[in-house]
Amino acid sequence: MVRTPDGPPPPPAVQRLRLHYAKRGRLRFSSHRDFQRAFERALRRAGIPMAYSAGFSPHPKVSYAGAAATGVASEAEYLEIAVTRRCEPEQVRALLDQALPNGLDVVEVVEVRSGNLADRLEASVFEVRLPGVPVADAEAAAVALLAADAVEVQRLTKSGMRRFDARAAVVALDVSAASPGETCAILRMVVRQSSPAVRPDDVLVALRQVADLAPPAPPVVTRLAQGPLDAAAAEVADPLAPDRA
Amino acid sequence: MPERSRSSGEGGGGGADYPGRMPVASVFPQLERLLPLVQKPIQYVGGELNARVKDWDSCDVRWALMYPDAYEVGLPNQGVQILYEVLNEVEGVLAERTYAVWPDLEALMRQHAVPQFTVDAHRPVGAFDVLGVSFATELGYTNLLTALDLAGIPLEAARRTEEHPVVLAGGHAAFNPEPIADFIDGAVVGDGEQAVLAVTRVVREWKAQGRPGGRDELLLRLARDGGVYVPAFYTVDYLPDGRIQRVAPNRPGVPWRVSKHTVMDLDEWPYPKTPIVPLAETVHERMSVEIFRGCTRGCRFCQAGMITRPVRERSITGIGAMVEQGLAATGFEEVGLLSLSSADHSEIAALAKGLADRYEGTNTGLSLPSTRVDAFNVDLANELSRNGRRSGLTFAPEGGSERLRAVINKMVTEDDLIRTVTAAYSQGWRQVKLYFMCGLPTETDEDVLQIAALAQRVIETGRAVTGLRDIRCTVSIGGFVPKPHTPFQWAAQLDHRTTDARLAKLREAIRSDRRYAKAIGFRYHDGRPGTIEGLLSRGDRRVGAVIRAVWEDGGRFDGWSEHFSFDRWASAAARVFGEGPVDLDWYTVRERQQTEVLPWDHIDAGLDKDWLWADWQEALAGREVDDCRWSPCFDCGVCPQMDTHTQVGPTGQVLLPLPSVRAPEPVPAGE
């Protein structure tokens, strides 16, 4: 006796919206799954007319792309939602920002014009603060890494321990100093999206391997930008620009 | 580890209003450095939706509320959420939450001298006026010790001074607080809503008067005027054979028996109004509304049913308003209608229909954690899952044989059960879960083996009514632990070896019939944790030394099978009790006699001890007793003793549709 849901199929999506959001401060410790739950509840609280999948356990139509790892703060996270009534993007932004906890902040909402969001997220810019690491040590390590053709690292992934090259994905790696008097090197790295994803931790492991760089305290990582890569200029563009035009 | 590795006072912080103490600062900067090194760091950062942070200096009574288990278990706890809101609504009072930290963070906190903290503002727990700990289960006792130690609070209440918080225990386990009497300053027994306000008034007045008489005077006032049980004010004498001779106050002005607190009008206490929405994944991802408190079904094993009498219903309109407000405040997708037996609400049918109508088409799930075996429950579940998936229903016959169900007063016949599962399977439910207990008084192997026959009949029925072979039934077994304030408080607990052996026979009986074996799931783990729960449930003050020894040996998170160690408990008990008259068996498998002074006799849950004994005798004779909501009073004693009364509907009200719910506010498109 198999039941099927009564009633008409769920209303179709009439508009797609892209969100730029940030994961800040202590909420950088939320995992991507934590964020998903919080976001789907925020959609309900905010009364966004979400499009749902059909069936007995309908899910709101949300596509996530390129989420930062647990513990990594981010100024540049993106996702896409589908709604059943046309909405004014700025109003959706304000309502969702209000409905999410402080620290999960919606920066901008645009209507989708074209293209695939995930395809545009070619590279990320990360800032990695290394408390207790002298700038000179970090610079020497960066030079050594960039001089290498490949640096194999290994990391436990969902599919077990994997070895992969962490060097090729690094498009740029600069070192600067934090405020005067503070021993803290700041790395700015541009990392190309690849598979398996090379994360800032992997680059730090590579730096340790090539130059024995061993930070005495946990690094503080922030993703500053994510988007199309201009490899020549070692810069990352705004992935929502084509929708905003 | 963990012999008080940190000097006291590190966690002390101190209230700014106390001369000579440091201002209270957040410990988050120190904690933050440790978080990248631990599992699931999000559980320690707070910042949840609907969490509250009040200004420290503008409050004069400050509560830290603890649920002594991991955040994922503790956060959804209704008791803590209710008190958190009740207290924070009061001007000049603040309440923050703290949970047990996992061993990985505990080790780092010790290494880096980070004290036990609240998740709201990351203030050191040692700086609060009151640490209130809610014990739903006794297996949280070792976690209390970890929290005290990390907070820099001396483990023994006797060693605390004015600079330490007053440590209060609450929750169902506090109905026998004797095993933790050494570690707590007081216990609040019963409903907390009004009790925490009474405690707050006493603390506020004492502080405003310049703390006259120090900590001792504060505890005396709490005992006298705050309805708090203060173990230090009672002396326990023992007989040479180990039994208690007498428990008596050692101070003038404290009562011989301490009564439980009872909130009479639930509609006046519609909490939680804005439940906390965690970022981390927790055990209950839903909004819970308590639809009534108390239960008079009279199941003799059920401590919750006995100690929460009388039945007090929330009105259908009050429930409707709480659901509406709670969903708006949280965005949860599911609403759970909680109580000890939700289908017994006098207007449950109208409530189920009203809520299902209101939230139709909004992808909001409604659930009734129903456990009574009753075809009516299936109708309710159908209504609530009108447009949702029908996966599984749970029923709790509790006892395998008709005879045993009469002993425990679970008035359900095998035919009731078959009628119920027929209704469930024929209306699209695919799986039925049946919950039983093993080790009930007078139980034999034969009683338990009947569970196999019952499960097989359930599968046969399911196959017959659906015409499908793909029918499942899960048999889930819990070991029975006799609890204080129940008719079974005198019973001998079945030793875990016999329990395990009996259940091995049941497993074999289920497996041996090929026609059903694959359709019946069997869930049972291990009888040993039940023995320790038994020790802690019916223990007296002498058990405190065992808890401490286990904790010093590294015991933590005893409710988690991966952390629980029976051997650690058994060897600690052997060491502590030595050649004395009592031991682990004495506390667990020994039957008590009518005249024995029980460790919790001076805690008054309203139940007349003579009535409990009479009901115990009825149980042994296999005689059932009815529910006083629809049959005459059987004099359990609660109503006259507590000056309360059963408070049930029907009110005759219905839930009207909510326009704002049926059509979520559109966000107009701008042109």
C-alpha cells in the first residue's frame, strides 16, 4: 500500500537568486552542514517563497558552491536559491541577514542572469595569519615553495588518506607583517580551485615540508575573495559581476 | 588526572560587586586558540539564534545553567531552555548556559588554564552567583565534577566559600539527590519556573544586605524561604547492617521533609517562547511544546509519571499560540507535542486537526512522541502526517506477557496491540517499533520470550493487512532500573548477567523462526550501565565517594557507551565500600522491606509512602489500578499533600486558521 503525496505538485520556480554571504568571527567554527541547517531555517523565518522539490520530504531548492572549511572565516561565500514568486533582491538580502545569527551575514543578493555559479568560482584569495611566526621565516618559506615544481602533501579526506600536489594550485603567495611590534606573519595566497581541493592548511603543510615553517599557534584563516581567476595578474574577480551588469 | 590539577581561583573570575575581585571578562580569546584543535568546535562558541547576553554589571543575580552532557544533547533540553528564558526576563537577573566539554577540550583547558565557561558570553562559571545543574539522568554526575573542577569550585560543598557559586541540582534525578549530597549546596525538587524566582529573590536580598552571615546564612535562607533542600542541614545515621536509621535536620528552622514545587497553571508559563536554535547538530532538531505535565496512567516503573503529578494541561489555544510564536522565532521545520503520554490530552484530536490544518502546505512536520498502544494514536499520527512521509510508529507495551503488564500496570492487551498495528500498517506505516523493558519485578524467562511471539504476530498481521512481505518491526529493549518515589522503589533490580542471559534467549527465539527473523529488528546493548544507573538512582550519601573515585580515575560521559566503563565503577565501589556492610549488590539487587528508611524519604514528591507500598503489593498480586482522570481518586496523596488538583480540559476551543501562516508574506518584486 504505497502512498503518494496528495494534492498538486509544488509550485515551479520563477526566479533564481544568487547570494554572497560571509562567515565571520566565532561563527567561522560552523561547518558547512551547520550553515545549511541555519540557512534553511532562516529561509523559513524570513518567509522567502522558496521553491521545493517534490515528494514526501520536500527540500527547498538551494545550491551551495565552494564552501569554506570549518574554522575558516570567509568574506566570500556564494549560493543560489530558487523562488516561486518574483522577489526584490535587496529585500531578500535584508530579510535573510536579519534571520541569520550574527556572524553569518548576507552581503549581497542578485538575480541570476546567466551562467553557472560554481563554474565561476575558479580560485580563492586567502589571508592566513600566523601568530608567533617572524615575517622573515615566512618569506623564506614562501620563496622555497614557489621555487618548487611540486610539493606532495597528504590529508585525510572523505575517501581516505590522499596524496596530492599542493604547489600547482598556488597562483600567488605574498608575505606581509601584522602591526608593528607583533610577531605575526600574514600570508596572502591565491589558490586555484582543483580536485582534490588544495586548502590553506595544505599550503601550510607544504611550507613546513619545504622550509620547516612550524607555526607555534593555530593559524587564523580568512577567505577574502572567490571567483574567476585572472592568472596573469594573480587576482580574483567578483563572480556576481556578470549578473549585476 | 584529574587530582585538582589547577589551583583554585583560576576560574574564579569574580563578581565586580564583590570587594577585591577582578572584573569578569570573556575567556573567549583564550578558548578561541584551542578551538581549531578540537572536534565540532561550533558547540562551544554560542551565538545561537535567540540566545541572550545581558550586561554583567547591571545584573545583581547571575545564574549559570548547566546541562551536564554534551552540547548536542543538552541544548534541546526543555528544562534549561525554560529556566533560561524565565530568568533572563527578570530585570537585573541574567542566566547563561554551560555544557559538559568533551575530553579533548577538557585536556586543552587544563593545559592552558581555561576555566569552565558559559557559551553565551564565555564568562567563567566560577564568577556566577548560582550554578544550576539539571539532571535528567544520574549518569551526568561525573560530568558535574568535571565542570566544578574546571570552574575552580571545590568539589565538596563544605569547602566552598562566599566567593564560589551556590551549586543547585534540579531535574528528575534531584528527587534523590543523596548520592551527590557532598557536591551540591542544594537541590530544587519539582517544577523549576517559580522555584528559580524564589531562589533569585533570596540571593538578591542577601546580597543587597551585604551578605550577612556569609554562605551559611544564604543556604539557611534558601532552605527556609526558598524551598531548597540543603543536604548539609540534614544528618544521616546508619544501622550496623548498613541501612539508614534516620535522616534528621541538624538546624532549627529547616523542614523535616522538603516538598517538591508544582506549577499549577501552565498557560501562565508559556516557555520556551523563543527556543534557542543551535548551529551545531543536536539530538532534537525541532520545536517542542509541552502540551501537559504530569501523568496518572500509573505505570509502576515510571518515575516521571509518579513525581510530576497531578496532570496539568496546557489549553489548546495556549498550545496553538506557542507553536505559532515558536515557529516564527526559530524557523524549525518540525513541531513536537511533548508530554508523558501526549494522546491523553483531553483535546488532542482537535489539537491535531487544528495544527494540521493551520500548517498544511507549509512543509512543517508535526509529531507526537506517542508511546501508548492505542489505535487512536494511529489516527492522530495519520492526521499529523497528512501530507508527510509515514516511516515508523513507536509503541511501548513495556512488558512481554499479559501477566507482566498487569504487574507494571500497563493496561494493554495483546489484542489491543494487534488492533493498533493493524491500523498502522493498513494506513501506510511501514515500520512499527515496540519498546519493552527487561528485569521487571516477578519477571521470568517465559515473560520475556513472549516478546518474540508478539513480534511475530505483529509481522504476520502487517503482512496480512497490506499484502506485502516488506513489513518491519523493531523490538527495542531497555533494562529496568527501579527508581525512587515509585511503587517499585523497594524492588530488587535484576542483575545484569541474568538480564543479558534472558535477552540472549529472546534474541535466539526471534532469530530461530525463519519466517519472521529478517523482518524483526532487535535492539539491546548491555545490562551493565543499568546496574550503575541503579546504584546512582537508589543510592545514599555513601555513594558520593564512589562517584568521586570514578571521576578521579577518569570517568566522564557515563551516558555514552564509548566512554562508560563498568569495571571502573565496580572497582571504585569495591574500593570505597571495602569490607563495610554495603556494596554494589546491596544497592541494586537487594529488595527493600516496608520499614526501611529510604535515602529519599525526606524528599516529598507528594506521594503517600503507604500508598506506594500498597501499590507495590497490588503489583506483586498482578492487580491493576485505573487512571484518576476518568475514574475515582485512588489516594496517591499528591493533591491533598501539595494542595494541587488535576487540571484538564476540555475547553471547547478550536484552533482557527492563521492567515499569515497559510500564505507566507510575499516579498514583492521591485520594478
